Amino acid sequence: MAIGLRLGLGFGLPVLLGILTAALAVDRDLAFSRHLSLVVVGLGFAGALGGCMLYMRPRKRGEVEDQVTGEEDLIKKTRAESLIPSAVVENERMAANKKVMECDGVNGSSGVEIDEDLHSRQLAVYGRETMRRLFASNVLVSGIQGLGIEIAKNLVLAGVKSVTIHDETDVELWDLSSNFFFSEDDVGKNRATACVQKLQELNNAVMVSTLTGPLTKEQLSSFQAVVFTDICLEKAIEYDDYCHNHQPPISFIKTEVRGLFGSVFCDFGPEFTVVDVDGEEPHTGIIASVSNDNPALVSCVDDERLEFQDGDLVVFSEVHGMTELNDGKPRKIKNARPYSFTLEEDTTHFGAYEKGGIVTQVKPPKVLQFKPLRDAIRDPGEFLLSDFSKFDRPPLLHLAFQALDKFRMDLGRFPIAGSEDDVQKLIHFAVSINESMGDGKIEEIDKKLLHHFANGSRAILNPMAAIFGGIVGQEIVKACSGKFHPLFQFFYFDSVESLPTEPLEPSDWKPLSSRYDAQISVFGYKLQKKLEDANIFMVGSGALGCEFLKNLALMGVCCSPSGKLTVTDDDIIEKSNLSRQFLFRDWNIGQAKSTVAASAAMSINPKLHVEALQNRASPDTENVFDDAFWESLDAVINALDNVTARMYIDSRCLYFQKPLLESGTLGAKCNTQMVIPHLTENYGASRDPPEKQAPMCTVHSFPHNIDHCLTWARSEFEGLLEKTPSEVNTFLSNPSVYTSGMRNAGDAQARDLLERVLECLERDICETFQDCITWARLRFEDYFSNRVKQLTFTFPEDSATNTGAPFWSAPKRFPRPLQFMSSDPSHLQFVMAASILRAETFGIPIPDWAKNPKKLADAVDHVLVPDFQPKQGVKIVTDEKATNLSSASIDDSAVINDLIEKLEECAKKLPPGFRMNPIQFEKDDDTNYHMDFIAGLANMRARNYNIPEVDKLKAKFIAGRIIPAIATSTAMATGLVCLELYKVLAGGHKVEDYRNTFANLALPLFSMAEPVPPKIIKHQDMSWTVWDRWVVEGNLTLRELLEWLKEKGLNAYSISCGTSLLYNSMFPRHKDRMDKKVVDLAKEVAKVEVPPYRRHLDVVVACEDDEDNDIDIPLVSIYFR
């Protein structure tokens, strides 16, 4: 599947350059080039409803006794009785409304019912089997400070069977800077107990419980995966040994966040099987030829580039002639090219290739052998890198975290921020450990880095917790399911470039007895004050927005009386949002996202100064987000899900010279891009090629994959059930105006519209539900039998093109008509969905028996279906460049007049006030029959063309254009952005301090690089970039503006405002405008009225120098008020 760089993601050239750097710098067994091509080639009502929403809450899966089988390699026994149960969020009354979810024990997963409305976006990433395995997994998270609660939050949202949170210590004021569930009232309470109820509210289907006492090794046997966020190395080794040697092994993760430094260690046992290393759909190709050679050359059609890599395994199917390839045996390929590859097989004695064939990539499982922590700590092997400008950093951080552990063990505390003595003690420990490492010894220790490490080591910063909460949360999903490649085995990360550029004094780190003391211990109180006083605009409050609001509240951004956070989003909360937009609860469904999210963020930090709006940021709302608003901002954070909105916000930030922090996610992938005035290029500086669309004739007559079938099905749904009923209503609302418009148009499109309206009101009008059944049955015959018969009559199987080549050659697939059978459940399901939806458009009551298969089959069998005879001379479009399937004729106007006469006569027979009910497609309601109808259309069409069919869920992903989304990548993206926000608000950072990131948690892959600077344009002694805007004061005339430019050595030959030309040197009459004010010209010529809140007018000037070379100059702003 090709993924566009700007498909709601915001990928740009800086990220691409970072990935290219990574590709050149490292050679790892991750099929890196494939993942690079993935990025490059292709390349967001109050309490009354609460009771109504109770039915949406499924019963906790753990409330039903598990039926455990012997397949304990994935699922173990239920949790031990020694676990302390959590506070129960829902009472007995609600349990009656919950769905029972049972596990029958096959792979520890089968039989679990998945709430597809809730988990649809997550299902698009993981698939059903992975979700079922998650639903049967028990996880322990130990250490519930900022990092632990981030991990637990992501797991509860993902929907594991149970999460047990363990912590023996009490809440301190210090913890409030990173744990979003703590409040000042919780200080002194046990950490796990203080947040268990709020954690439970995220997903009532997950059992959330607590452990508040010492943990024994034996208790770990109740879990499939355990995570420790605050544990000494000695204890970690003891626990990991137990987990590693347990049968079956227990996946063990040790992770820490210490200031701007973080670490992860994974041990999933002696032999861990990865069932899907990257989560991508297997690549396919349509075969054009196969040679009888050794080795054989396989060529594919140039419809799409092949994504195969040397060494891939593939299988063949549907090959005619060389049928030996259809044996299902995986074969290795080499010499992979965009449209061909070599097969490592001798086909000399195979049959000669004739036609057809599909080649499909096989993704074999991968077995990983993890080392236990006691061995890996001495011999860590290859580190997973993230920032290739810090190539030598991981070994030093491996040493630093061991030194910190030694410091804590010996002194019983963390180093004190600003204490030089503590820094020297930690350095001493590091040097001592390094000397004992033998061949793994580091030649030179960076003591300055250890200085930063020691000073912030007690702090758990929220952005770092969000990043590592996303990474570790994803690793646990891998451990429980085998989906995606695990982190193997150490990963270290730091962001010391986020520190202020000015050196800090010891007094700067002094605690203030505030909730921000942890952050102050890293950055000092001066930056904390800047954060609190900031004025931020956040656009969007969905998945990214919820995470950003949580982060900003914990960081203290906009939390002083002089600071302000403005958040806007015009969307409302839907059920599918709840699996990753963690500030929302099911009783918020139907409410405005921005209002609910802002309120939830204020509960995290009551001092957050936030205003929630429901305006879409666009040219239409520039009276709301006016010049004064933009000029007051310190930074803009995008939390959007589409490119159009991103481009608009980018243009505003460019215009007002405001920093823009951009991010996006797509499944397990995420990216961030920093847009900093005068330092980096803007978001819109690089454009991706347009996404490739299938030709219209392919979709309508010659599909060769299920995407084509679903595209056609979605189009038919909208035409039959939305557009045609709307067109009928437009006609009936004002017949004379409608018919007059059609006559004036007089083209093929007008003719088609009239034909559809007439057909709907005359031949296909429905008055009873039986009429709807008849319509649906005849539709089946038309779509899947008659049209195919006509197509194959017009183009028989042996027909040839003008060049003599077979017409039905790849990628075309020869279709076969379907014979309707009411005994076929898929045929009957199509008729059921079609007739119910047809009845809705005509306002016909749907009888109870309509959903009874036997009674419906009886009704369908009574429908009389006329015989079909193919017609001579029918034109079927085969031109791939055609954009319209309607063919114009010389007598369109005569046909239109005839259609109008018939339509007017038909309207007289309709009941008074008759109107139809157009149906708008809604993918997220599985009870409305929309997806049943679309999936039925697509699958019957696929059956015509012998294309593999899909289930309703997969059909929903494709036809509903669902963007895959999970909580882990979202959390990581926002954490990365907030690390950059420290730099933006601190000021003084150079471009090399900033980072753009592309990450794929599935691989895992992390690629960070500094942003690309903007292009510099030079003229004489001047230079400027896209960030510059030339300002001229005064109410200038056109002549004065031209003279002002002339003084800069520029000869202006064209001046425009909006889409209108105010001046062009080629037009003699424009010389009469020379002494008119530019503002008056804009009002007179361009009809531009400068609003009262704006002091200036912008004009675009085209210039050339004295040598007649074109010079691109910045926008010119004339401040006339």
C-alpha cells in the first residue's frame, strides 16, 4: 500500500533527508530500503445522554471465567488471587447492559467479541487476530509516575484483558508534572490507588487493578508481559531471569525516563516468534510474462511499480500456460526492478507462459533470540539509533544509566540538581564502571553530557514520558501478539538540545515547592515562567489534540494569568474516538470535541488558561482569527488530520511569522516537522505528487483489485441513495426553475441527471416494501449479470485491440455473470441491505420480516426477472484518460426536452408534498446497512471478475477511507513536538538544535534530522526568504509604490491583489492609474474591502532587475492606516 507523504501526515523533505541519511549510515536487517520506499513512493450532550450511552460499555472481559486450553505459549492462567482488585467504576445496574465477551482459548484469543465501532481505527492497524490476542493478555506496569501512567493509559485504550498497576510509594507534589491523573488532593496517597479509578474510566472492558505492596517473582507468572519503570538494576536482573526462564517466557521490559534522557530494554524470551514484522499488506504484482529460462525473468504490467526486494519470497496464482508456478510453493526472487524480477528457479522445462497470473509476497515468521538482562548489560550488542548526529551517544548513555543506578544504590537518592559534588560522584561511578567493561570500554567519556544527565535525573518530564510511553506501549502489544518487530534489545534517547542556550546557575534549579519543580530541575525557573506566560493556538482537539492538551497542562504552558491557550475544532465526539482520544468518555459522545477536551485538560491542571472554540480555521473565519489574534501568538500547534487545513495554517504562520509545530500519524507511523521563522522551510515548501487514481474505465468496467470494486460500490451508493434522491427533491421543490436550468445546460450531464430522476420517479418508484425488494433484485440482475453479459458480448474473450494484441490481457480480467440464488447468503444479504435502504429513501416502513432470511428469500423468489438480450453497437469506454463515461450526442437538447415532458407528467401522479429522503454515507454505524450494501456491491462485482472478496470490516476501511490510528504513535508524536516547544518558547536556538522526526513503531525505526533551512534569494546587497514580507508605510499611490521598488533596483511590471490585476506595464490604459492610491485601486478593480481590524493591504509584485532577469520578491504590505 503506497502512503503519501502528505496524506494527512505532514511529511516533508526534512524528514525524507533524515531517512536518507539513516539509509546511508547504517546497514541493518530491517529491509530498510523497503520502508524508505514506503515513505517516498506514495508520499487527522451533557448528562442526559449519559444514560443512553450505557449500552456501549461492554462487560469486562475478565468478569467471564476463561476457558484455558493447553496452548500456553501465548496465554497463561488468569491472574493470581493475591492481586488487589481495583475500584469498580460501574455499578451492578450497568452490568446488565454490557455485552459478554468470552474467550474460547484457541490461541488464547478466538471467540472474543470485538466492538468494531469502538476499535475500528485500531483494527485497521492490527487486524482481528492481534486484537483478540490483546483482549486475552494480562499486563503488569510497575512504577506509576509519569512514564508508568502513560504506558498504562496506552494499554487500557488498546484493550488488553487486564492492566495491573504496581507502586509502593505515595504521591508527591513533584509527581504532578508528569502524571495526568494526580491532583494536589492525592498528595500522600499511594500512587497506584490514586489513579486506578480514572484509569478504569478509559475503557471499562479492561480489568484495572492495583498492587501496593512488595512484588514477588512468583506474582509475575500471572502476566504475559511486565514493565518496570523505576527499579534498580539488581532487582531487574532478578525479575528478568525469572521471566526469561519461565515456561512459557514472560516478556520483560525495563524502561526509564530521567530528565531529557530515556532508555528501554526488552527481553521477550529465548525464542520469540514475530508473525508479522512490519504490519504492511503483502506486495502484489500482475504478471505480463514469464520466460522459460534459468533463472526465469518475470515481467509485470506497468500499472503500478513493484515493491519487492531481493530475497523476498513470493507465490504465484492464476498463471495460464506455465501452470507449474501455481503450486503455492514460496519462491525466492532477486534482481528486483520496478516492473520485473528474476526467479531463482529453472523454468526451462515448464509450460510456455500464455497469460494472466498474480504474484504475491510471502511474509514468513521471524524468530528472535533475546539475551537476558544480566548478559545484555555486559554485551549490549547493536543499539537502535534514532539520531545519526549522535552516533556515539548510546554506549555513553548505557554507561550513564548504570552509573545512576550505582549512585542511587549507594546514596539512596538521586543527584541534586545544581550540585557539583553529586555530578562528580556520578562521573566517578561512570568511570569506574567503564574501566571494568573490558573490550566494551568507551575511549572518552563526555563529562558535559553526564553533567546534564545528573542534574535532571530525578525529573520525569511529560514529553519524555509521552514518547517512551508510546514506544513501550507498542512493545507490549508486540509481546502479547507477535505483531510487528520488537525492539532488540536496548534503545537510548536524549534531547539535550532542548536545554536553554544560556548556561544555568545553581539557583535556577532551586525548587519552588510547585507542581513544576521536576521541570524546573531540568530547565530552570526562567523557562518555566516563559512556558506559563505563552500564548498558544492549537488547531484540532482529536487524538493528537487530546495528547497535546494533556502535555501542555502538565508542562504548565499557558498556566499563568497572562498566558492563554486557544483551541479550536468544529468536530463532535463519536464512539470510534474513544479508543485513542483519551480525554473523552462515552457520556461525551455528541458533544463538541474542543469544549470537552479543554474542560478535561483543566481538570489535569486547574491553572490552565484555555479558551475552546468550535470554528474551523479557514479563510471564512478570519474575522474570528484576525490579525490581532495572530500577531499575539507565540506559537501554533497543529493537531489536524488533513493536508488542506495544514496548508492554510502554514500560510497564516508564514504570513505572521509564527512558529508552527506540525505532526501527524498513520497507524504505527508518526512524524513531526518544525516550521520556525527564518530558520526552516515552511510546511508547504515541498509538495508530494498527486495520489494516483484508477482510470474511470477501470473502475466501471475493468476492475482488477478489490479497491476498484469498493470505489465503484461507494460511487453507486452515493448515486442511488444520496445524489439521485437529492436531485429528485431539487426538481420537486421548484420544477420550472429546475427544468429551465437543464434546458440551458443542454449537455450530456444534464441529460444524465434527467434520466436518473425520471427513472427514479417512474420505472423504479417504490410504494411498498415488496416494491423495494423487487428493485433490489433487479439491481442485482443488472449489476452482476446483464452488464457483464453486455460487456462480454461487446468484447468477447478472444477479441483483440487495434494492434492485434488480446483485448483481455493483464491487467484486465475477463468477467463471468452471476446467477442469483436466494439460497446464497451473500446474494440475500445484498437484497436485504438494498431493499431496506431503498425503503428509507421513499419513507416506506420496514416490516419485521424483512430481516428474516427465510421470509425474505420467499419474497425475492416471487420477483419476475425479465430475460436479457445483449445489444449491438453499445459503446463501452476503454480509454484510460477518459474523465466522463457519458457520451455527448448532437441531439442532446431534443432528448432533454423529451425527458422534461415525461418528468412533468410523472410529477403530476405523485402524492402532494412527496419528497425523498437522501441517505448520507455513515461508515461507523454497523446497524444502518450502509456498509452491508457497499460490501455486497463490491464483493459481488469481485466475484464477477474472480477477485478475492473482503469482509465487511476490510470493506469499511477501504470504502470508508478510514485512516488507521492507535494511541501509541499519537502519544509519541506529541511528546516529540513538546520537546521542540521548549526550544521555541526559550528562544535563541539555532536550526541545528531543532529536530524533525519520522518514526515507525512497527519496525521499530526512528529517524531524526535537523530541519531544512529556507531557500535564500539574493539581489544586489539584499537577501530574503519565504519568511520575509516587505512593509511600506503610508497610503501610497501606484506611482509611489513603483518608485519605492525602483530604489531597490527592481522594475515592477505587474502588481496584483487577490485574483485581479491592478497594474501591468504592457497595458497602456493602466498608466491612467499611476496617481491613484493602491488601496483605492484594489477597492475599485479587485473589489477588495479591507476589514476594519486590518491596517494594511497586501499586493503581489512581479519584478525584474536591470538585466531583465525575473526576481521573486516577498509579499508587499502597504500599511495605509
